Amino acid sequence: MSEIPAVSREWHLVRRPQGWPVAEDFALREVPVSAEPAPGRILVRNLHMSVDPYMRGRMNDVKSYVPPFRLDQPMDGGAVGEVVASADERFAVGDHVLHGLGWREYADVDARHATKVDAGLAPLSTYLGVLGMPGLTAYAGLFEVASFTEGDAVFVSGAAGAVGSLVGQFARIKGASRVIGSAGSDEKVTLLTEKYGFDAAFNYKNGPVGEQLKEAAPEGIDVYFDNVGGDHLEAAISSLKVHGRATLCGAIAQYNATEPTPGPRNLTLVIGKRLRLQGVLVGDHAGIQEQFVQDVAGWLRSGELRYDETVVEGVENATEAFLGMLRGENTGKMIVSFTG
């Protein structure tokens, strides 16, 4: 085990972004590290951290389901690392843990908010992706919120991302009649059909989303999993069948907008079709964690489920990884791995 350093680097938000975040909104700073955590706490050397779309909303000073990042304070988010000092009997030096203090090299963590993970069962980074928050979001959003049943036709936007790529595969594994995905490049479209088993996929940049969706699903869809919002949600409302269901997970198309974005222009269809549009927050679904891990681990072992990670090396590149994720440069989960 490496010696505990005197200082750790961590990312602070120093200015609230106006529109798209830029490098000047962040600062990488050195802070002291205590090798002796207080009782009930552990010191963790982070090995991998997550960057996720929801973090963009936390950079705005607005009330939401999660508090905004504070200026001139370290940002936080999912991370997995190795315990290097412990003042809690539940954790020993050398244990690997999942916790919420990412965006830094060393984290002083309240032991109550850390969970042991087994590097022997799966690579540590997967606890931030397919076996972590994105995986549970996909699982809960499809099966609990959208009430997926065998034979449903499913459309997923942002389908090559960390959540979307899993939603489509979960639906396929559980007997969807048709799985359609949208993505932002021809390469990702090929990935969806050739690796993840989607029945059809399209590049939303190649033409109107509504027209491309109708061509891919001429008989309509039963379920829509929304990671994008905007024109994708409008297109899905048009294609949803009577009693269709939509899980609203994200709206990445408008996260960096500086002006109010127009809502779908066809909301009156929701009435006649008796559609159900419902949001999903992963924190509401902790009760299915055990079933989620059991199912997904089994699908991974059988080879039915596949996943991708886009890995950026070095804490110093974390903000660029975050911005790259917002630009859609990742395939699957975007991970920042710390070296040294």
C-alpha cells in the first residue's frame, strides 16, 4: 500500500456555469490529508470516480431533489476506492468501498455512508456503472416505473449511454417485442444493434426524430425511456400506443440551455391515449437493490448483458471527462480512474 500523502487534490466549483460549463468554472486544489480519521470515519484512496449528467444540475443554485454544489467547496459524486486508514470496526485497511465523495484523490468518509464491494466478483469500476447507480436507475425505471411486460415495444433515447444501453438490453432479455434506440453518431448506432442487441437504432442528427422513430417502429411503442427530453419526448408521445408509459429519467438536451426550452407541442395526445409519464429517481428504489444485483450479475455471467466504459485517466482530467460526457463523447459509463 502506498504511503498516505500530506495533501490531496480535489475539484472545487468556483463559479456557477452560464450555459455550457467551461474550465474556468472549476479549480483543482490541494488540501491537507489526515492519516488518522476521527472515530466512525475511514480514509479512502479513491481509485475510480463517476461523472454523471445529474451533476450539471447541481452546479446551478436552484432547489432540487439534491442540494446544489457549494462554491469553493469540493464537489461530490460516486466513487470507489481502498481504505487506507480506519477508525470504524466495520472496515479494515485494504477493504474496497463504494461511497459518495468523488472528485478528489483521498476522501475522509463517514463509515455509515460507505459500502463494501468485492473486486473478486466484478471490476471495481462496475460498481459505478452496470452494478451501481446507473444500473439500478435503468432497472427500476424500466420494470417499476414503466411497468414493462413481456411483448412491449420499447424506445430508449440516449441509448448508448450508461443508463440507456442497459435499459435496452434489460428489455431485450425480458422479452420485448422490439427495442429501438437513438444515439448521436453512426458508430453508436452500429454499437446498439450489433453489440447490445437492439432491433433498430437511428442517429438523431440525421433527420427529424419523429420521422426516424416512426420508420423504426411503424406499429408504435408501448414504453419510452427518456434520457434526452425535447424533440425525443415529443416524438415518443406521438408514437406511444394507447395506455403507453414513459419513464422520464433525464433531459440532457436542455441541461446547458440559457433560455427556457419549449416543452412537447403534442401533450394533448396524453389525454386521448391515456398515457402515463412518470419521473424516476434512483433513491426511491433502494428496496429492489438485492433483486437488481441478483438479476444483473446473472445476466453478466451468462453473457446476455454487455457493457462499455469510457475511461479517462487522472484526477486532473476529471472536469474534461465531465464535459465530454455532456457532449456525448462517452460510450457506456464515463469513468475517471486515478493513477499513481
